[in-house]
Amino acid sequence: MPKTDSPAQVAWRKSSYSGGSNGGGTDCVETALLLDGRVAFRDSKDPGAGALLFSRTGMAAWLAGVKAGRFDGTGLG
């Protein structure tokens, strides 16, 4: 088995809210954990468009930024 893998060759997981009764739920992302430890994200409506890849450290930093409001346009971060 190779040390790394392609986002096209992994098991993708979609939110349980996607497509449910929560107001449509069709705008969703899927996520996958790659064999080399990276985390991949893609648009569930267009999976062939590519994926964003994060290292685990990068993912933790991005989530911290989201929680701090750095990406929501409020200028709080």
C-alpha cells in the first residue's frame, strides 16, 4: 500500500445534515482522512472539481481561525 493517496481514492464522509430536513442541506462539504495524515475537503455538489488538502497542524490552525472569526468578514481575528 502506498504511503500517500489521492483524494479520488479515499472514502469521503458527508455531514449528516446534508440533504436532510434542515432547510435543504444541499450546500455541503465532504471530508476524508488521507493515509499520510492530511485532511481533504471537497464540495459535495461538484466532487470532480478538486479538493483542499490540509496537514493536521494546518487544519488545527484553520479551525482556530474560524472559531476566532478571522474569516467571517467581521475583522475580529
